[in-house]
Amino acid sequence: MATTTVRLDEADERILDRLALEYNGRSGAIRHALRQLAVEQDRQEALRSFLADWEAKDGPVDEAAVEAMSERYNL
């Protein structure tokens, strides 16, 4: 397993210490955060792809419709 050094300010240290209690230590909290960031990025990429396909098929996307979908699906 690789080791990575991360420099944190005091506020980030407090956040990490709080999360460490829930995620089996500091390393567990960081691993969980990385996975969550990857999931979030995948969702954003899927949305961009969906919108590009939508525009190609049906023309420009209505910004109000995108906002409504974003709110409805927590995007």
C-alpha cells in the first residue's frame, strides 16, 4: 500500500479528526473522501455527457429545465 503526505491547515485537521471517528481512523476517512469525490466526478461527467447528447438530438438545452433536474436529482 502506498503512503502519501498531505499537508492540512488547522481547520482541515479538525475536520479530519472528526471524520476519523466515523471512518476507522484518519486514513479511512481520507480513503472514503477520495471515493466520494470520484463518485461525484463520475456523476458530473455523466450529466455532461447526457446534456451533450440531449443538445445533439433536440437542440440547445433549456437552462431552467437543467436547473429543475439538478434540484430534483440532487446533482
